[in-house]
Amino acid sequence: MKLIYSITLLFSLLFASDQIPGPPQDHPIIFTGATIHTVSHGVLENAEILFDGGKIISVGHNLSAMYKIEKIDISGKHIFPGLISAGSTLGLQEIGAVRATRDYAEVGSINPNVRANVSYNPDSEIIPISRSNGILLALSVPRSGRMSGMSSLMMLDGWTWEDATLQHPVGLHLFWPSMNVAKSDKAEKKDKSDKESRLKSIQKIDDLIQESRAYLKLKESRSSSFKHDLRLEGMLSVLTGDIPVFIHANEVRQIEAAVYWADRQNLEMVLVGGKDSWRTTTLLKDRDIPVIYTQTHSTPMRRFENYDQAFTTPFQLFEAGVKFCISNSESPFQTPHIRNLPYHAAKAASYGLPWEEALRSITLSTAEILGVDEKVGSLEVGKEATLFIADGDILDIRTQVERAFIQGREIDLTDRHKTLYKKYKIKYQQNGLLKGPVLE
Amino acid sequence: MRILFLYFCLLSLIFNQIEPVDGLRENPPRVWALTHAKVYIEPGTYLGNATIVIRDGFIENVGRDIRIPNDATVLDLTGKTIYSGFIDSWVEISTQPENTIPHDAHWNHKVNARRELYSQYQPVKKKLESLHKMGFTAAHIVPDSGIFQGQTALVQLNNEGTVLISAVAQDIAYEVDGWGSDKYPNSLLGVVALLRQTLMDATWYGEANAITKQFPKFNEPLKGNRDLDVFSNWRQENKPFIFETNQELSVLRSFNISDEFQLNSWIRGSGYEYRRISEIAKVNPFIILPLDFPVTPDLSHPYQALSYSTSELKHWDLAADNPAILIDHGVSFAFTSHGLKGNEFRKNLIRSIERGLSETDALAALTTIPAEKMGKGNQLGKIEQGFLANLTIVDGNYFQNKSKIVSTWIGGEEYPVLPKYDTDIAGEWKLTMGKKWYQLELKKKNNSYSGSVIQDTTNFKLSKLKIGGRFISWQVTLDSTAGPSRFTGHILENRMEGTAHDLQLSWSALKIGGLEKEEKKEEDKENSSELSVYYPEGTYGLENDVLQDAKSILIQNTTVWTCGKQGKLEGVDILFEGGKVKKIGYSLNSKGVTKIDGTGKHITPGLIDCHSHSAAFSINEGTQSITAEVRIQDVMNSDDITIYRQLAGGLTMANILHGSANTIGGQNAVIKMRWGATPEYLLYENAMPGIKLALGENVKQSNWGDENTTRYPQTRMGVEQILRDAFASAVEYQNEWIDFRKNNKKWKKKIPPRQDLELDALVEILEGKRQIHCHSYRQDEILMLTRVAEDFGFTVGTFQHVLEGYKVADRLKEHGANASTFSDWWAYKYEVIDAIPYNGALMTDVGVTVSFNSDSRELARRMNTEAAKGMKYGNLSEEEALKLVTINPAIQLNIDKWVGSLEVGKDADFVIWSDHPLSTRAKCEQTWIDGVQYFSLEKDAELKARDTELRDKLVGKILSKKSDSKGKKWNHSEKKSVDHHNCLEEL
């Protein structure tokens, strides 16, 4: 016990980030001379934006004349709404290979009741690293077995997980069972069990829904037979339509099965993953099912598919009129790398997706799919002042993010990497291998 | 002569029987004359209406008008065809594990050269019968386990299991146990290394043995090794080695090994030989060829159909052409029924004949060729005087579906295939019952009869017709007012007699004629596939396997990123000729060249990935801490689709490295992405040999779970010691050889040093001929390796990953090592907690040559934007950033003289980009290697269209075919890419 305690202490010390959360916005701010990427209303050149009390008051031209407050000229810079990662284990994981730092997978396959935000570690080193590149909001997702739990949309700054939560719950996450049927001879026996096991797995999900509905009935009718069951309780917000079920599926048979299942169960769904979604655009469009596409940086699923299939899928979804957003890979291995989110969108853009759609696919489209577009996702009056300033197009790797605000709070853009960089630069300045004075 | 021969036979008869007789002696007559048959005395030559005289197991005489000896009993075989008994050239016999491994056996459990299969062989009646049913009378039996599996044998398929040749060949298999096994070798890499080392050891052992015997006073007695002893003799006698292959590239690999050791080698084929037929035909090996063709895949569900690759579907269409293609290319082979059951062998053989294989070639592959190859050409394979009386008797042509195998004769003894009690009664009969007579018609289809009784024009169908041996019974209703009548009877020669019980009459029937044969349906006949093979097979493959010549290309008015002294040049022309950069300048003019308008485009050198695991079948031999002997070049996979995908991202070269499972891993291979080529031609000719080392968590098995805690080392302290131990032993080994090569007198009487492939590689490191690519993370271990290297007098080539390199960049520079790192990976394991994306830039600033690598088949497709991260993190200039993936990796691989920049005289490896190469907007439009275009958007569109059409056509063809698979599952899955992505996941 003591050992575990000290290990925990050790890690929390090791992994606590040094950045201090920003204080609430206490005065209005106007930026002028900027290229403002509103996402909702196009790009405004040499424009101004005013925000106060954490909200955007005004976006446009000649605002500074109307408001007699100090203005900050950022000519030549660009302002973007905070980028939104639509799914990772951010805050639930620190070092992938170290078990003690993994908090994303609860035991068992049915965990609809677990909540991501309660174990979100606001001091994770990965958080400042991610926001340094403009990722200001991120969906934190539990990942275990079949029904993995409820996700939370987190702001990438805050003293506690409660401070950092923008929205909870966002979705209930269901990892659709494999629908694969082995084709090979050796796997003949396995094949039978494949077929059976996929039917059983779907039945298990159906059973869970049926039980949850029965549970809801007992609860609503204040039945004397009602006894609490946390797992079933966790299902209720989906049954009542408060949140959608986020179904993780990549292969075409999985996607179809999931869509028809949601239809049969009369549940609102969001498709996550969607590697084969280009094969089912009509189905997705007809039923208005949004897709969180996470596969831009992946190889084609099959040997005979186009070399650039994963890059062109967003364009195909766009052309077909499917509602979609782009996100980073869901794999926990990629969680430390969600800072590369804009480059997933950029890749899609260089393979056909219109450039402004690419930006939308990591901001407003994401906000819409996560149900938070009233608050974030674009630079519009009344929305939260969650935005950042960069020296160029955020979809280009060479661009640097210079300042960032979450709900009007200016956040610290230093991070572990910058700190170590600075530290070792000093080493080489001290021993004369790098020119220039020793910086502090 | 004849008398002598008979005398010899008699002798052998008398002395063959060694064991005492239990009960009465049995001496069945052994003299027969088979008459009136069509006799194939050898492939392509037959005698009609001929006689074969068999005496005491041998063929005494064969011919058309020969005298039948008085003592011979005549068997009339009118209508039958007699072939020399077929030989199945590959019958696997399950080997017994040895209870106690002999003390003088080879150290490795997979080396079983000593195993003599003939001594383990036990005839199993069921197996014999199934082989007789296919027509086989003798078999080449082979073991089924191990790498060196043991000595094969040629046996008679008789009940006694007579051994004809006790040692035919040494059987070699690429047996890979996989990651689940902790015994060396568990990977293909290790298997090939063990093969090579063992073959070398065999030669050394032979010499050592001789010297020890000659100079016992100067040499300690040599530790006996039975397996090496066998090999040593085997090689001296130049006896054959058989390589078991599972696909065409594994044949080419076997050629390399066999070439290196000058082996007399045979190939156990796979059926895929047609895919690399020209390379195979060049070497022209003897192939033991299976005929297990794919079943028709079930594509009825379009989504299930997606799980079949196009190359698998093509193989379905092409497989049966393989034998004819081999013959057309002059490759000789013998058939085996390996992998096939029941009638499948004949069915598939007939399919191949319909597709152009001649019956003569097919018969030779069943008789003369295997007999000669296996050393019994003078007694097996033909029907000739003095040959063993092995015969296959068919009631027609063996190579046509309808005929049946009647019996086989093995060593003069008959093994009936069709039950002798079966009589054929199909035909027209005259049925007499009391005073009435009827017409009786009996039809036979697929071994079951149907029949009817016909009176005038009325047809009464027989029901419950049963025929067994010479018994027949049926029911028939001849009079609608009465019930059915039951008939029973006995079949005599062309006559039947019996009782009609319910009519209380007796009946008899006489055969009056046969039935008209139904014409063979023409549509059942197969045609050769109309498809042509692609190189490599499957989508995106090229249409011919001839290497393309370099083109002369002039790109005009463009931006050239030379990555050399000239830097970035705008508005220039660049000319490529003869596979080299010819000229860079303004307004160049050249005649007879292809001109490309480069306006708005950017030209960069081909990108180079200094850490990749693509294009290999095997990556980690992780069973031992040091496996310096294994070589990636032995396991190249030129068919890996990732080659094409990476070309499409502008990558032209990659450093294919062994994994990081152990401290000293295997030897690398530097390749050019020459899509369509054979493995050999992927290898870059100018590359300096290298080797993978690894430090830290992987080699101490930190993340392998709680069970892996005993392999040395388990700490970074141990890693250092294991390295010092390895290099110290390499020094000693090196000294021994130096001493030996001085050719002192003492060595004339002493055993020479044994060549050790593992230590050879380490000595090459000491000599600076092989450079180290070391997987590393933490500063302490990086520093440690530089110190160990300096103590042993060599320099580390590149540190790979080197994520804390920025902490000791000064040491790297001082030591002279390069750094090949990830742009921005971190936090996936504890040792990368301090990894920062500024690593590359900071090391560059201090003066270390840095590259960014992929270590991932996915990331390798977009290395240009990886390079851009050098600008983002640490403010490298754009030219410096691009060098991270061009000239810098070339410097690190010691190939910068030829590649990595666009300078006059260097290789014409270049990429045409649509935009600034470091911009995410840039798309790779064309990729060229050695002046040959390997990728272009236009060509890609053509290939896509071609492959889509081909696939649609094939799917259509398969859907319209009646399923022949009867619920059988797909049996030809191709797995041509190994799924490992990076140094973490590959574990």
C-alpha cells in the first residue's frame, strides 16, 4: 500500500506540468490588424476581434473606434478558433508503456457508467504540449471492451478537472464488434465461431439496451422493485436522447451493422473511425449520420485499394454531403501526438478537400458533431473566446502559435519540450558550441 | 545375360526372407502375363495390344508379339492402359521426436541432418490405399519438421514398405516458429542465418576431422557432431538438398543460398513459380511440383469479397497454367499430390493438361523424371525388361476424367484399386420372364445405377435398384393394378438370372449391347488464363519484368532544391541523362530528350528514410541477445505494397533495419524503391554494410511482461557488459584469424579457426567496414556506447531515435556519430519522457549530421512534411530542414557520393512536387530513380483504371462459375506484408 502510494506520488511529481493555468479574463481585449479565420463567416483580412468576460463581443472591422479600450495590433498574424481534437485518451494516460499511468480502460466490456473527466489529470505534460499547437479543446474518451464509457470535452487549461470540463457527457462510446469472417481454410473452425461470436456480440448489446429500457421504466414509474444499477444508469442519457452513442467502427460491415442497429434501436449515433466510410456515403448521408474520421494518417485497409485512399476519404465524404469532421488517430499510442491534428486536415486538403473545409473539419464541424457549436468552433459573437494567434496558416507545419486564449483566459504556451530545449541550449551556450549569449 | 539375370532374381528371393516363418509358408505365384493392353513403355511411346510378362517382381519382357512363358498365368487386360507405376515425389511422413538427443547431435534442435527417414518409415494401410487410388506405386518420403529436416528416401508403396533408396536428399525448410517461441531461431532471418552457418560448419568440420586424425598429437580430439558429419559427406558426394518453398520469392532466396555454397539443390515448389518464371528458368532447378490450386472463392457477399486481394483472385485464374508455363521455359519437374486429397490430384492434373501441359510431359513428371532424379532411373519409371514391376493400370486414358484406375502393381504384386468383385452391368439387356420378354436398360452415373424396364413404348422405372458385387435387386410395378414386384438376381458373365418373387416367376437377362455414350460437354474444358502476370503480382504491378532504361529528361523553368552547395535554385532547368544528373543551369538545350514544364513545380532529390522496416518478411530475431549473423538482405520482400505507397510520397531509398529486440540485432539492407524488381535488385549496390544495435528498454525486455525477466541483460549496466563481452570475443577471434593467415608452420598441423558469421560481423565493425545503427534513447546509454566504441577503436555510425541526443550532442559530435531521429515522437514509454521535437534542430545547431526517419510504413509516405518540423521546432532554415530527409541520411548511410542531392554526376533520383516541398500543400507528382520513372499521378491513374477493370472482370468470372468448392474454405491466402510499424510495436 505504502509502495503504491509512493509510486503514485513519484509519478505525479514527475508528470506534473509546470504551467500555471490562466486567470479569468478581467479586462476586454481587442486584437487589430489580424487575418481572422472565423470559419463560420469566412476569412476577414486586416480585421479586429473583441472579447470580454470570456466571450466574443464583436468580430469585424473598425471595432476599436467603437470601443475605447486598449487595442493590440497584431498585423500580419492570423487568428483561429481553438482546434478541437474529437477523441483521444488525453488526461487519462501519461506514458503508454507504464501501466500505472494508464487510466483509460476499466475492467470488463460493459462500462457505460464510467466518466472520462473524473480521471482527467489536468497536470498531464501532454496537455501543454497539445495546446502549444492550437489544440485548445479535446474530447477525452474511455477505451475498454464494448461499451467503454462517457466522454468529456475538456478545455486544455485549468486547475482541476472540474475547471477544465467544457461539456460532460458528450457521448457514450460503443466499440463495434469485429464483423470479420475469416476466409482461410485453416481458420475454418475459427470461422464458425467468428460468425457466432459476432451475432452473440450484437445480441449482447441489444440485451443491454433492453435491460436499460426496462430499468428506465422501473425508475420512471417509481416502482417498488427498483434497485440501483450503475451500469444501467450509465445508459440512460443515451436512451433519453440527451447524448448520442458514439460508435467506433472502421470496416464497412461494421459501419453498416452499426447504422442499422442504431436505426433499429432508435438511437442517435455518431460514427467514429470511419476508415471504410467512403464505401457507405449514401447510407450515412441518407440517415444524416455524422462521421468523426480518424484515419487520414493510415495506410489503405486493403492491398488493392488506392495508395491515397485514406487521404481522399474526407473529400469523398464532403462531395457526398456527409457531415464529418477530422480527428487524430484514436490509438492511445497517438495521444501524445494530437498536436499534429491540423496536419491530418491539411493532408486531406492536399488530396482534394477544399482548404477552408479542412479548417472547418477540425473546428466548427467538430463542435457541431460534439454538440458544442453554440459555445465554440468558430469566431462568432456570443461564442466563447477560445482562440489562438499564429504567424501563418495553422494547416502548415512551419507555422508557429504565439498566443492562445480559452474562454478569454490567456494561457501559458510554454511546455516541457520548450523548457528542455531552452535548458540544453544553455548547456551548449555555456560550452561555446552555440553562439550567442547564455539566455535565461 | 538373361540367365544371369534370372539367377540373380532367384538369389534375391531366397535371401530376402530373413525372419523366421510363423506357421505355414506362403508362396503366392509371382509369374504373370498381362495381355492385350495399351502399354506406355515410356512417356510418349506406347504399344497397342501388348503383353507384359512379370516374374518375381521384375518385368521379364514387354512387347507386342512376345512369347508368353509356359509358367505364366494370363490376365486379359483388353481395353486397359498400362503405365509405368507413378511416383509421388513428395510424401510427408510425421517424424518422431527423439526421446534423448544424442550427445553428439548438433546444438540446435532444428538441425536434424542425421535423421534417416527410411528408418522411421512405417507403411500405413490407409495412406497407401489413398496413394494407390491416385495411381502411385512408389513415393519420395520426406520428414515434416525442422530446418534441416533430415534425409529423404525413395520407397515402394507396398505393404512391406520396401526402401529403394535410403538417402535421396537433405530436406531444408524455412520453418519459422514465430514470436511465441524463445528458441533460436524463431524468425525467417534466423532460419537463413542458421542454414548458412551450418553449411559452413560442415565444411570446416570435415577438414578439422581430417587434420585431427592426421595429427593427433597437435590437436585435442574433436567433439563429435553427427549432423555435421552427415553434411560433410553429403557435400563431398554432391548429393542434393531440397529447399521447401511456399512462394516464388522463397525460390529466389533458395537460389542465393545454394549459389553461395555451391549446393546441388532441388526446389519443393509452391505452384506460384509462374510469377517469377524468367528468374526461375535462368537457374533451371529441378522442382517437385504440387498441384494444389485455389478453390473458387466465395464472393457472393460483396463485402466478404473485399477480403480477397487482386493477386489472390488472379492466382485462382492462373494457378492451373503453372505446369505448362514451367515446361515452356524448359524447367523440369516431378509431380506430387502433396496438399491434395482423393480425386483432387487427378482433377487438377487434368485441368493443367487442358491448359496446355502435354500428356507426355505430365507422364514424365510422374515416372521417368522422378525415377532418374532420385537415383532409380534404371529400375523405375519405364516399362522395360529388368525394371521393377511397378505398374499403374487404368481403364482408359489416365489424363481424362472418365477413366478409372483399376489397379496398381508394386514389385510384381497387384494392389487392386477398384474392388475386383465389382462388375460393370451398364447397357441394354433382354429380360425374359416366363414367356414374356422386355427390354432392360441399366445406366450408370457416378458409380450409381438407375434403370427401367421397357415394354413396347411403356417405360417402367426400377426403384430401389441395388447392385453389390454380383448381387442385384430392384422393385418395379409392371401392372398398375397390382403392387410392386420384387426382383432379386445374380450377375454372371454378360448374363443375369434370378427370381421375380411377387410374380412367382424366374427371370433371366442377356446383355445385348452398350448404351450410347453421352458426348463430353465441351464447355467443361478449361482454357489457359487470359491474364498476364504483373511484377509484382497484384494491383499496381508492372506489366513486364524487364528493367527499364534510364530516360533523358529535361525539366524546364523550375525550382530545384539541390540539397548541395548550390542550394535552392529558382527558374532553372535540370537535365538527367543515363540515370545521372547531367546539368543544372538556365535555359538548357538538349535534343532528343523528354521535356517537362517545371513551372510552379519543385524538384528535390529523392527522399531517403534512414530507419525503416518495410519490404522485409522478417524483422526481429529476438531469441538471443546477439544475433549479428542475421541479415535483412536474406528476407527482402520486393512485393510489399508499401514500396509503391512510399514511392508515391517521394521516397526513393530506405535503410531497412533489424528490430530492436536485442542488443546486437542483424545486418541492415539499404534499398532503392525499385518497384517491380526482384529482392536482389532492391539492394543498393553502393551501400556500406551496416548493423543494428539496440539499447535500453527493448533489449532489457522492460515492456515484455513479467515473464520475460531472465534473459541477460535486464539492466542498462548489463547492456554495456554484453557489448564489451561481444567485442572482446570479436577481438580474440580476429587475432586468431590474423595468426592463421600468417600461415605459420604450426597451423599446418592444427585445426583452422572456425568461421563464425556472428563474430565475422563484429570484426567488420572493429575494422570499420560495417557501421552501427544503434537504437537508443537516453543520454546515459548514448554516452556509454561511444565510450565502448572508442575503447575498441571504432566509431558508431548513426544513433537511431536518439531522442535524448540533444542532451549529449557535444559528445556525439566529438565521437563523430550521426543522429537519425523522429521529428516529434515522445511519451510512449518511460525512456522517451524527455524526448523533444527540438532534438533534430538542436543537434544540427551543435554540428551533428541529423536525419528524420519514419520507422513506420505509414509515416514513410510523408517524410517531406516531417522535415518541415525541423523548421517548426528549432527554426532550421528550409534548406537545412529538407536535408534532414535527403543528403543527411545519405551521409549517414555513406552513400552521399551518389545520392541525396541533385548535383552533376549523382544518381537521377528525384521528385517533382506540386508545391513547396515542406508545405502541407505539396503533393508528390512524380518519383524517379536512376532516371526511371517509378511513380507519377498519370501512371497511377492508369494503373487504378486497369486494376479496377481487371478486378471487376475477375469477380464477374468467379460469380458466373459454378462453385467447385463444396463449402471448402479459401486455401491460398497471401500474406506479403509483415505488420510491424515501428520500434515499439514491432515487439
